[in-house]
Amino acid sequence: MSLPTMRSPQHRLLPLTLLIMLEKEAVENEVFAKKDEGMREGRDQIVPPPGLPQKRTTRQEAIVAAMKHAWKGYKTYAWGHDHLKPISRTRNDWLRLGLTLIDALDTLWIMDLKEEFSEAREWVSTQLHFNLNQDVNLFETTIRVLGGLLSTYHLTKEQVFLDKAVDLGDRLIAGFNSGSGVPFADVNLYSRRASKPKWGPDSSTSEVTTIQLEFRDLSRITGNPIYEEKVNFVSEHIHKLPKTEGLVPIFINAQTGQWRSHSTITLGARGDSYYEYLLKQWIQTGRTKDYLRDDFNESVSGMEHLLAARTEPSNLLFFGELHGGSKNFVNKMDELTCYLPGTLALGVHYGMPKHHMTLAEQLMYTCTLTWLRQPTNLAPEITYFNTQPTGTNEDFFVKNNDAHYLLRPETIESLWYMYHLTGNKTYQDWGWQMFQGIETYCRVENGYTSIGNVRSTVDTKPKDKMESFFLGETLKYLYLLFMEDQSTFSIDKWVFNSEAHPLPIYSH
Ligand code: DMJ
């Protein structure tokens, strides 16, 4: 039994599609249950930390096995480096900060992988130093490293994680030394000098607006207001800038603090988490900063009015982009945009307009199809949508250069929010299907690899790279998606940063 493909006629019939998916999944469940029986034999008795469920579900066991496999490859061939190259059995460095190890810390803790967590903690305590003559991207270092250290500190209360976070925060704060207070893209961790990105004059909007949860949390823990003051200023400054019905251009100049004119408006790359952090900052601060909520709501209205469109023939909802100074609508959507159903659902939970949930459900379905209509069950980086009838009778298509899957989490992240908030097990079943795709086409002997082509089961073009967010986000959200007791990581207590690191919600 196979899933409907982009060419199959039954893809118009949603209930049938779902039925087929569920049948396929039942068969796969049986296979996994058998494998799992084998895995369980001889496994150590694990005593979970307080607050975590006593027993993992069968699907959770499969995710834990994936995490262990990824960790083993990383430990063997890339220990202390940023990324594993699992096929060539070597490593890749980008920020020189042990990215995979730090991104994985809280996932290891949440999965109760004690041995792996303890070797990672040992490395953090003895080997992680920030006194490096290295330019790092402020946003990436903040969401992955600062966020990872802070959430691990909150979960474990171990001082070492906070000490490292403070040292890093004190270096990164140099990024805000610009003409406007809007940060530069890069910071040198040793000289503490900030600079524009190597490839252009401006900072990316999503980057300067997706550091606030982490810097604020650092201030709240340490009692030192400086970090929070810096990021509050950026949010307030951007609040005052002109927007297109709440939507923002993707580039901003750090010296002038002004938008780059004619830059693209998108909910994908370089725009995405601006919208996510409007809502999440409002939640983190106990729903006291109303301008953040209002900007979020205005942006969703703008999305509906200017970016929402429907496909032919199946009337699927997607959000396109505005290019050339808001003039040209482009019918493409990044996989990155698929964080949005989760964020919309989170907003509705916190009192945003009820119809945002309809948008969330419909976009969730479209995002899911971008995975499950591919023969690999994996989504391409970018999908183009047909808004007019075509000879092919397909709702969407993929260009050659966009056919890669980088082990990204966004759709799975949204599935977790949708399941967490509705209890509808269909979202779990969809996530399970996606995980089968990852297991079948990305798992290699020494870890997991990104692939270059999701459109073929035989020519997947492995790229030989395991991204840190695969351990930090993708596997964590899968584990949470299949957790029986959803109250353990309640969104009433935790706000997840853009890299899936949970941080506490404060009262103000
Ligand atoms: C992650 O680093 C974060 O989720 C970021 O906000 C967007 N891109 C990657 C994962 O795809």
C-alpha cells in the first residue's frame, strides 16, 4: 500500500487519503513494534527524572533509538565539533562551538539519556570556551547555544550551564554596538567586535528579532538587566517602523535602523521567526506587553489579505511571498514557513481570534502534503503552488534546485503544537509517516544525512551532513509528539525558543 503521489487521482479525496495513510501506518507500526520488542530486551531499567512520564510509548522508543544512533555517530566522528558528516565519517565546523552537542543537551535530558547527557555535560564543563577569535552569527549562536545552555540550566539547575551562558551573553552583547541599536549580523567572540554579514550590507529581520527570548531570560535569571534592555530596544524600535499591513521586509540596516527598500516579504527564510517571536515574547512576559500581541494579530491579518492563496485543483491553503517592494506575488512557500500552524494554534490557546485555528489546520494539512505526497515522505526545501488549472492536475511542484531535505523540523514542530492543543491523533500519525521517511532515506550507518532529492526513492543524493537542529528540534518535537502525558511540557509553563529549547514563562 503506498501513499497517494502528486500524480494520483485520489489526492482530491481527503478522507480516503487519510484512510490510506492510516492503513500504511498500521502496517509500519507492526514492523516497528516487532523491532521494538527486540530493542527492549536487555535494555537498562531507566528511572525517569521527576515530572517525566514513567513509560515511553512504542513510538517514543523508536525516536530515542534514532537519537542514540545520531549521538553515537557524532560522538565517534565529530565529538566537540559543530556538525557530523556521517558518510565521510568526519566533521564540519562553522561557529566552532560544538553546536550539535549543545543543541542536543536538553533533548538528551528530556529523553532521559543519562549516560549521553553526562558525557555532554562533562564536555561543556571542561572543553567549551568562548574566548575564540571567531566571527559568529549572533542569531544562530543565540538560538542554538545560548538557548540550549539556558534551557538545560532551567531543566537541571546545574550552575555550569548558567556560567557558560553568562560568558557567552557578555560576548554576544557586543553585536548591539551599532548606530541604531539594531544588532549587526556577526560578532567576534574574542575581540567583541560586531560586523555586517560577509555577503551583504544589512542584517536579516528574522535574525534581529529572534534573540529576545534568550537575552531576556538571561537577565531574568542573573538579575542583570542589560541583556533584556538591549533586546527590548530592538523590539520597540521595530514596532515603530512602517509595515505593510503588519508584514515586514526581510532586511534592515544596523547603522540606520531602517528597512532596506524593496526587500522581499516572506513568512519563510529571513522573515519567519519575526512573527513567531512577537507572540512568544508576549507569552514569555506574562502577556503584559500588548504591543507585541497587537503586532502579531495585525501581521496575521496581513498574511490573510496579502499572502494567502489557494491551489488548483484541491483548494489547499498556502502563504506566498511579495517580491519587488510588495508588488509581485510569488506562489512559493519554504518548508521554514511550516512553523506557522503551530504558532497560530499557540496564539489561539492564548486568546487570539478563533479563525486563526482554521488557518492553522488548513496550512498544517498543506505542509503535511508537501512531505507525504513525495515518494520519500520528505518535504523539499521550497515548494511552488499552482493557483491556476494546469495540464498536470497537480497542486504543487518542486524545482530541481529546491528538492533537498536538510532534516528540518518545522512541520513536525507544528504537528506537536496541533496535537498538544487538540489531542487529535491524526497529527501523530502524520508525524509518524514523516519519521518513516527520515528512517528510510536519511539514516545511514553512522548517523543521519541531509539529502539532495526528495522526489526519488532511488536517487536521493545524500549530502553528508547532519544538522545540529536534527537533534535539537526534529527529534525533540517527534519525542514530544508521541508523549502520552502532554502536561509534562505544557505550553502554559514553557515557551519554546526558535530552536526548540524550552524556557520558562514569567509573570511580566
Ligand atoms: C533552526 O535553526 C531554527 O528553527 C530557525 O529558526 C530556522 N531554521 C532552523 C531549522 O530549520
